Amino acid sequence: MDFDELYQEIILDHSKRPRNSGVLPPPATRGSGYNPACGDEVTVFVLKSAEGKIETISFQAQACAICTASTSLMTLQVKGTTQEQALEIQRHFIDFLTKDGSSEGLGHLRALAGVKKFPQRLKCATLGWHALEAALKGDAG
Ligand code: ZN
């Protein structure tokens, strides 16, 4: 299995069996995003611990495979981090896709490297991350 096939596997796996799928009730905060170019809709739910770490995270998506997989991978990557750390990972991931930034520390998110060749899919890959940012800064409800 070469790298491309491995990456394909990860994206297929996460799009078919998204991790942390579901709704969290308040006091969890939520943030949503919509990508009209593809029709992707994602809502991310975040519940922080008393120390300000992302204790629980979930999402609901009506989205393409890239968007669903990226959001599923995102929830695994940011769980247990602080808001600052989560937003740092977000910047790092977007730099990786848009500016040929380093993939170090991105783990399975590197599976989305193929998106670099398809700029029109960039919004699919980053939508869940913008919804995360909105959830972190958002209100309960
Ligand atoms: Zn999409």
C-alpha cells in the first residue's frame, strides 16, 4: 500500500464512520459552517472542562467525504487541548493545505494533502475547522 492509498483509506474510513458524530446539549457551545460551492453543512459542539480544555467535542455534518473526514479527524486532533492550542492546530493545518506548510504533528490529517491539488475542495477540508472556531468562541444553545 503506498502513501496515496493509505491516505485514501483514512479519508474513506472517516467519511463512512465519522468519529465523535452527534449533538451535545447546552452548556456545550456550537458553531456552524456552510459551503455553498459543495453544499456542505457542519455544526460543531464543544464542551470545555473547568481548566478550559476541550473535554467533549462532537459534530453533525451533511457534507461530502472530504468535509466529513476532515471534521472527524479534527475532533480527534483537538480533543483535550485548550482553545489556544486548538486554534494553533487549525492555523497549522490550513497553512499545510494552502502555503505548503509543514505537516509535522498533523498525524492523520496529512491524509488530506491531496486537497492541495484541488483548490476548489479547500473549503470542504476547512469548513469543520471554521465551525470549530465558531463553537469555541460561541454561545451555548
Ligand atoms: Zn464538500
